[in-house]
Amino acid sequence: MRRAAKIYFPFINAGMQEVATYRVNWIFYILGNVMSCFVSYFIWKAVYSSGGGENLEGFTLPDMIVYIFLMFLTSTIIGSDASYVVGEEVRDGSIVMRLIKPVSYNGTFLFQELGNKLLTEIMLLVPLVVGVEAVRAALMGGIQFNPLSFLIYLVSCVLAYLINFFFNICFGFLAFVVKYLWGANLMKACVVGFLSGTIIPLAFLPKPLEAVFLLLPFASLNYTPVMIYIGRYSGLTLLYYLGLQLFWALAFWGLSKFLWRVSVKHLTVQGG
Amino acid sequence: MKQIKRAFKIHRIFVVQELKRMMEYKGDFIVGIIGFLLAQISNLLFLWIIFTKVPSLMGWSLNEVVFIYGFSLVPKGIDHLFFDNLWAVGHYIVRKGDFDRYLTRPINTLFHVMAEKLQIDAFGELLTGVALIIVTLPQLSVEWSVLKVILALISVPFATLIYTGIKTCTASVAFWSKRSGSIIYMFYMTNEFAKYPATIYNTVVRNIITYVIPFALTSYFPALYILKGENPLFNIGMTVLAGSALMALGAVIWHFGTRAYESAGS
């Protein structure tokens, strides 16, 4: 354990320094990303005021507003650049620098990104949670914050991040086949965005489709944590969805190990 | 005239080079097109699901909303197709000192940067946009006149200039700050608001996307004129004005930026 800590601490540190260096850039990117939240906010406001009724598929307007911003918060928390980083390193050959070190390949990425996240999360989590709760309190009259739900939400986010990280590692290995990773990543983001309920709550889909999507790993990414936060899952249902998250995390961890073994044999680095 | 001919000739040479580069990774370019296509499809699914719950969105029918959405993709796609390289200026061309290359050639630097790359991905947006317009137009009772056709056609290149102008202004910041990719991104993302009828937003947002970062002029206002035939002076005139002004501003900032440019020390 101590040995592992000693090995991986430099990676955490490097990740933190990366963020600290490009702070301002990061804030602009967040501001750019939050735009689509505000667009959704206005669209839903228009929907509810256009005679859609008070309650659509179990969501009132305040529910929906909280949902939109929590989705944004959650996807930022669990976001992973692993597919892009892996892909770039495969393409430009710098992956060899990780191969020659006596450390776990996935581990180095994981800890570098965790260092990255540690800083960004602290900068983002507090203001956004306070903001969401303020909106919630204003809309529903009275503070709705539930510390227990919030704690389980954080646990669920950690599981979701692990699923996302290992899924992205697997996806990054696509670089062995596809050279245009930016395009492949965009495709992935669109499909995941839809299947994970970021674009529209899964409850709005036809029931059979919803049932299938809930089983897929993508619902375990954003949808499950957000549903927990707003108190939709409790008791056995809650345990079931946390278990499902754990299952997918382990499944993608295993798959990434397997793909790594297969693809490293095909790795060719020119002029290294 | 001679200059324009020369510009077109140079542009053609660059495009041919670019196509050769793409042939290196055959099939890969399809990936980007499908990516942008999927992005549009998921938004359209969202709209479609919403309209199964409500008959209209603040008085806008599904067809009208989809028409505005489709119209917004055309100038966006054209800008994306021809002027995508401005992103690279903000991301790395200045920072890595690669801009030296542009300075050493007898071509206007801004034109050179723009002409150098052709972003095929944009067809994901362009094709969707055109398809949505073709599908929705016959179902909307639009009264056509010669004037309307002409004005609609004029609005598209100027709407494109709004995109390109904003990108040029923000990309130029890199000449002073070394990198400005995140600034371009922040301003560019405001176009998300342009995809839907501007009446759904509150006054503050509406004023911002009309007068400050005027992406509403690339979609909602020209589309409004096409759909309802109202107020061409504002709906089309403002687009022409904003497109010209932003592009001119971009060119000026770019000009001063190239003077402030310092190469990377290597």
C-alpha cells in the first residue's frame, strides 16, 4: 500500500499541476459547456408554460431545472479524458514512456486524472451544489438538501467515474484502428449523451426503451447518481442500482485489461 | 478582380492538398461526419419527444422549430467547412511558433490560415441542415416572392460571416495571450442559443444573442422573415450589418495581432 502510494503520488501531483497551470482556460471551457444547460432550461420552461401540464412523466418544472443542472454537475465530476489521452499517446508513440516504467499502465492514467480532478472538483462542486440547492429552495419553498442522499450521491459518482474511466480507456484503444479520434470521440459523446439521459430524462422515453437503457452501462454514468441526489431511488431500488454500477465498473475494468493485453502486441511505434 | 482570381486559385491549390491529406486515412473522415450528424440527430430526438408532450412551443409548431434549427445549421456548417483552421490558431499555431510559416509567404496571413484547411466534418451539419429545410418547408405555408428568395440567399453568407468574424476576433487574442482556444470555445458555444426560436428566452438572453454575440441573427431572425415575411429591414438587414461588422473587426484585430506576434524561442 505504501509502495503504491509512493509510486502513484507523482502522477496525482502532475495532474494537479496541469490544472493549476491552465486554470483560466478551464473556467472558459466550463462557461462554454454550461451554455447548453441554460438552453435546456429555457426550452423546458417553454414546454411547461405551453400547456404540457404541471407534471410530465413525474417531473415538475422545478424538478426538471434541478435535473438539468445536476446532470451538468455530475457529468463534469465523472468526466474522463482517458480515451483522448490514450488515443493520442498511441498515435504519437509517447505511450512507450509508460511501457518502460514498472507501474500499471491504467494506473498511471487513473492517478494522473484523479490529481486533475481533485482540484477541479473542489473548485466546482461547492459552488454548483450551493447554486443548485439555492435554486431548489427558491422553487420548492424551503431547503431540500438531504445530507444522506448527498453522501450516497458522492459514492455513486465515484462508481460512475470508474465506469467512465475504464470505458474510455477501452474506447481509446480504438486508436489502433481509427486515426481520427476527435471524430470518434464526438460520436461517442453523442451516443453516451443520449443513452445516459443527459439530453432528456430516460423517463420520457417509451417504457420498453427506458427499461433497456436503464440496464445499459450509460445510465449508470449520470442518470443513477442524479436520481439518487433528487431522492428518486431508495431502499432496495437504491441498492440494485448501486450494485449495477459496481457490476459495470468491474466489467469495464476487466475489459480494459483484456484489450490492453491484446492491443499492446499490435503496438508499433515509428522511429522511437 | 485579378486579386480575387488569384485568391481562388490559391484556395483551389490548398483544397487539392487537403484532399490528398485526407486520402491518407481513407474512411476516417466519415467518422467525423457521422459524429456531427449524430449530434444533430440527438437534438432532433429531444425536440421530437418534447412535441409528443406539448402541441406547440410558445406558439411555434414542430415544423417551424425544426425549420429554424435546420436553417441555423447552414451558416454554421459553411463556416465550419471553410474556416475551421482558426481554432488551430487559438489552440497551438501561435503557441508553438508555427505562425512563422504564414508570415514568410506572399499571401495575406488571415486568408492563408483560412484557406489552408477544409473541414469535411462540417457535412454532418450541412447535410442535416439542408435536409431539415427541404423536409419542413413544403409543410409550412410560406408565401414566396422573388425578393424573399433573394434576401434569404443573401442572409446565408452574412450569417456565416457572423460565425467567422467571432472566431477571428477571439482567435486573434492568441497573438497576445499565446493561446485562446478556450475563449473561442466560450463564445462559439453561445450558438447553442441560436438553434431555437429566440422568443423562448428571457429579455436579457435575447438581447445578448441579438446585439452582443449575435448568433440569433444567423438563424432565428432570417428564418422569421422567411416564415412570416415580416420586417425584412431588421431581420435580414441586421444580419448583413452584423456579419460585415464582425468580420471587419476580426480582420482589424488580426492585423494588430500579427504585429504583436512573437515567435516561440527555439
